[in-house]
Amino acid sequence: MALLNSILSSTLSRGLVEKFNPAAGNASVAQNPCRHTFGVLEVQSRGRTLRRFQIQTKFGALELRNGKPLSSSLEKWRGKSMRSSSGSGPDGRVGQFAVRRKSLLISAAYISAPGAPADPQYYPLPETSDLNEFENNIPQRENLINGGLIARLVLEEKQSLAIALLSLIFGTTCTLSMPIFSGRFFETLIGVRKQPLYGLLLKLFTVYLMEPVFTVLFVTRMIRIWEKVMKELRFQVFQRILIQKVAFFDEHKVGELTSLLSTDLNSIKDIVNENVSRDRGFRSLSEVFGTVGILFVLSPELAPVMSFLMISIAGIVALYKRTTMPVFKAHGLSMARISDLAGETFAAIRTVRSFGGERRQISMFQKQVLAYQESGNKLGLLKAANESWTRVVVYVALMALYILGGTKVKSGQLAVGRLVSFIGYTFTLTFAMQGLVNTLADLRGALAAVDRINTLVGTGKVDESLARGLELENSEDHAKFIRENSNESLSDGAGTASGQCSTVCELAWTGNVALEDVHFAYPSRPDAMVLRGISIVLKAGTVTALVGSSGSGKSTIVQLLSRFYEPTKGRITLAGEDVRKFDKSDWARAVSIVNQEPVLFAMSIGENIAYGAPFRKVSEEEIIKAAKAANAHDFIESLPEGYDTMVGERGSLLSGGQRQRVAIARALLKNAPILILDEATSSLDSVSERLVQDALDILMKGRTTLVIAHRLSTVQAAHQIVVCGHGGVLEKGTHLELLAKEGTYANLVRTQTMTFE
Ligand SMILES: Nc1ncnc2c1ncn2[C@@H]1O[C@H](COP(=O)(O)OP(=O)(O)OP(=O)(O)O)[C@@H](O)[C@H]1O
């Protein structure tokens, strides 16, 4: 779906689209001069139209005309295994559409716009009519949470599992023996059975005493096992999200990802935690089987009545299962949207307030809450229907039992105590079946949550290099290496690598960093080339400044040097070695970035500075030394709680200049040989700028530095100035050389001087 959305939204939102025609799903989209684009999406199979969707784009995203997300509506086509041959539209372009068994994806869409430029690069569509080729390129889903993993984790707790199973068996035996004793008790009272009453009461007492004991044992053991499983699943999901490529985070909202860890994992947790009580989960399952067995022993004639009860309830459950799955999914998705919107609103509260956007946010929130309410109501209706039908079946079965059983007792074919026991078991069975139904409903929710998690993180692209680096760090050898090489003192600059750094760092202190014929387009906009063959050498220990107009790709170069993305073509090298050879976590230690809006974590100033070396213990002296070098010590000391002062979310309790200096202290502590300053002083007033600039001068000493600054006066002293434009390098040289050239740089300097004057 992500691919579908990215193809459609990127193209539709650009306003180029008049028609879009996935050969099997044929859509014509009429351009609306307002912000919406409307159209029809037809899902076809073997030339037959299965479904037509009225669709629209809104703020660049694709949804149904009634405002519902397209993804959940298309969901039901999953598993139909439809595919189509290719087709061509009015301008001869080819489009294809594939619905796979596991993942529903539109691999390509035919898009044609009368009057739109016939430039292939505007269309993110491969020019091929071979559907197999598409199918091969469709990302395969790898289920992160699967039966194998859960079974392995559960089996790790063998002892607890054995105790839980034994408690389950004994507890169920106690429960199931109760109606037998009730029957005998009744027979003793009316004198049919000759047995001392106290003996029977003692047995009943023992059963009533032991059942809670076994229940406690079962519940505590099961919860213990499941908490351990959940701990591991939470860890795995968090880790898997964390190691996705940066493009994944461009695609998914923060709320969507955090709700995987909260709402969805909690649904999985509930499947055990909410189902260990009596008449739920395993208890109900064992009671159902036990009761049916006993019923057949008690009365083979009456037991088929109960079988009817069982089959009917199972049928209702199956129906419930089928109908609730998509509703459960939609409900979970609505919740994710709510938390997403709330998170975004609160994070941007100042912007909302300054634009008076409260009303808009409230109305958007209302819309989301309404959608949640609607899906909740739908779930409620389904639940009610399920409950009432189950009851009708039970009452019908009871009536049949009274009529048939009563007749048999009257004719002397059945002992009255047996009928009493039978009726008792009927109630046990009813409660157990009801419990099973509820458990299955929870299971539906949990499976939907598992599916959401697997769909989101299973089809994402893991950053292999980062994953490899993290794996290595977890290894004992690496931990030993870090312990042996950790240096407690803060290095002052070049050539004094702290030892925390791997060979990449050692290489980076002396080797040049080079961009060689680098081409790049962001994965979310693969059709828009940002860099078209850029080559720059950052000489070791020198300062290179990047200048150029807004949107010329300067920050993109920073992103590539940070290895948040990989070049589409060309390469980045360190001392002649392709950087892709190095693990990303090693590379991250070799590069420090200080940008315009440094993000601090919601912890103390001291902890934020220590984050510069997250892989080792940092001493207080080191933190103070770094803060002093970053001109931050005095302001920190003036705060009532000094280095223990909490900085608030994203550092919001500090001023811009203070935040910047804490970030510089953090970078100083990191002591990385490659330094990137992306507009590090541009948002500061002149006093703060001076303080920060002094700190930066210390930080830059001896490091290979890349500076991006709009204010050209701040980059005049750079060893090399590179002027970017049109996806490439326009000019290169020192300040004086470029001025003498009388080219773009000289013009930029002139314009800025005039503006200043
Ligand atoms: N995450 C992203 N996904 C898609 N496109 C992006 C992304 N980030 C930037 N772009 C696009 O890449 C192009 C270059 O942006 P970039 O931020 O590198 O320019 P810049 O030279 O740093 O601009 P400025 O000086 O204004 O910061 C722009 O057209 C921008 O819209």
C-alpha cells in the first residue's frame, strides 16, 4: 500500500494527472482546480470489474470520496490473487496492477495527462510490460512476529509452562467435578443415593478449596511467561523500527510507529493477560473439551443436543471472526491516527497558537474521533449480534434438554441426579463457550495487531549496514574492545583519537572524504533528481564551505555524508575506500553534526552532553570540560540545578543559543574526526553567535569540516568554498579566488553585501 500511496500521491498531488489507469484497476482522475483531485479506481480481474472506488486526493494523500482511507478499503481484496495483463493508455504508456496473495500492491499505474510534459522522469513508473518483472521487485514481507518466534520464547520458560499446564489440568478437573457432586448431593437429599452427607460435603469442600489454588498457580505462571514474551516482542519491534532506513521514517508518521509499541502490542499482551481467568482462554477451551467428554459418558442420548450447541456456537464464532477482522483493523488504525494527530498538535503547539489553528486542529481531531467512534460502534454491533445469537442457541439447547431429559427421567431411563449434573454441565459449557467466543474476539484483535506490525515493519527496508554494526556491538569481542580502548579524558582535537572510535575514525583523522560523481533522488520522490553528478573532496583537517541558493541540495549532501541515504549513483569515499564498506554505527561515530535546530533529549543537561559518547560511561569531569570548551559552563552553572537541570522536550526549556552550545559540548565529547555544521549559527543573535562561533572554532580545530551557511561572511575563512546549483558544483575555490572569478559566488557576495547595507 505504501508503494501505491507513494506512486499515486506523489503524482496526483503534483497536479499532472488527468487519468490513471492501472491496467487491471482502471482509474480516470479528473483534475480539480481546488486542492482535491477526484477519480475512480476500478479493481478488475479477468476483464470483469469487481469493484469501483470513488477516490480523491486530499493534501496529497489518497482516500475514498467519503474520507475513508483507501488502504483499508482495498484490504479486503487481499488474498484474491488477482493480476492483470498490461495495458496501454491514450499516449501509449503502459500500466500494470498486481494484487498479491500476501501483500496488496499496485506496482504501477498508468498515468497520462493531456498537456502534461511527456518527460518520463515525472512518472515513477517503469517502462515495461512484463508483470513478472514487477512482481519480482515487489518487496517481500518478512513477518517479524510469527508462530515460530512465540513458540520459541514460550518454550524458554519450560518449568513455568509445565506448572501452568498441570495447574490447568487440575483446576479444570476440580471445576468439572463440581456438577457431579451437585448431582450426587441432590440425589442424597431426596434419598435416591445412600451416602453419608458429610463425606460428600468434605469432597465438595476440597474441590472448592483446591480450585482457587490451581487457578492462582496457573494465572501467575501464564502471566510470567507472557510478560517475558511481550518484553522480547517489544524489544524486537522497537529495534526493527530503529534500524529501518531513514526513508521509512519519511513515509510513516511518528504516531503510527509509536502506536505499534503501545496499542498494538497491548492487544497482543491482552490475549493472555485478559484470558487467564476462569471461563476464558485455555480454561474455557479445556472446560469445553472436558464437559463434552463427560456429557457423552453421562448420557450418550442427550450429548448430541450439546453437540448441536457446540457446532452452532462455533459457526457463530467463525462468522464473527470473518466479519470483525477488517473492523478491528480499521479501529486500530483510527486510534493510531488519533494519537498521531494529538502528538503532532502538542509538539507544534506554538505554531498552532501563532496561526490560531486550534479550531482547525479540533475539527480534525473531531473527525478522527468520529471515525474511531464509528468503527467502535460497528464492533459493538457485531459483538452484540454475536452475544445474542450465542444466547439463543444456548436457550434452544436447554429447552431441548428439559424436554428430552425430563421425558427420560419420567420413564425411568435416566437417573434424576444425572439430569441435574447434565444441566449443571450445560451451564459450564455455556460459560466456557461464551468465554471462548470472547477469547476468540481478543484473538482477532491480537492477530489484527500482529498483522499491522508485520505489514509495517515487515515490508520496510532494514538498513543492513546499521543492523550489522549493532549486531557487532552486541558481541562480546566488541564490548571487550570498547572496554579496553575507552579513554576517560577528553581529546583536544586532531590526531588524538579517543580510542572509542573504530578503524573508521582512525582513517578519518587523516584521510580525505570525497563525493565522486554522486547522483541522488529521495526515495519518497524517486523522479526528482536532487544531485546530478556532484564531486567534492573534503581534505582531511580542513574546512570546506557549501554555499548556494535554497533548494540546491546542500542539506542533501549532509544527509548523504551522514549516510541517512545512499547515493543513487556514484560513491562517497574515505581515504579512497567506499564508505559503504563501513558499518553505519562505526561511521556514525566518525561524523558529528551540529545543525540549526539541534535536538536535545528530555533529560538533564549533563546527560545530554554525555550522549556524545552513548556507548561508554562518561565522567563528570569530561562533561564539564566539554561544556567549558563549548562556552556553556557559565550558563549551566547559573541555573539553579546546574548540570542536573532538565532541558524539557527537545530542549525547549533552553534558549536557542544555549541549546546550540549544549549540542556543541555533546559534539566535543563525541570527538569525531568529521564535523558537519549545517547553518549552526544562523538562528542566533549576535551575542549568542559570537559565543557559539568561538565554541565552534575550538570544535573545528584539526577536523575535516563541512560548513553550510547562508551568511557568506561566516565562511570566508574556509580552505575551500563550493558553490552548488542545478544538482552539481558551479564553482570551487577560496574566497579570494572565487571573487576574482566574478561568477556566481561573487554575485552572491555582492547581493548579500547590498542587502546588508
Ligand atoms: N526528505 C526529503 N524527501 C524528499 N525531498 C526532499 C527531502 N528533503 C529535501 N528534499 C528536496 O530536495 C531538494 C534539495 O533540498 P535541500 O534541503 O538539500 O536544499 P538546501 O540547498 O539545503 O536548501 P536550504 O538552503 O533552503 O536549506 C529540495 O527540492 C527539497 O524539496
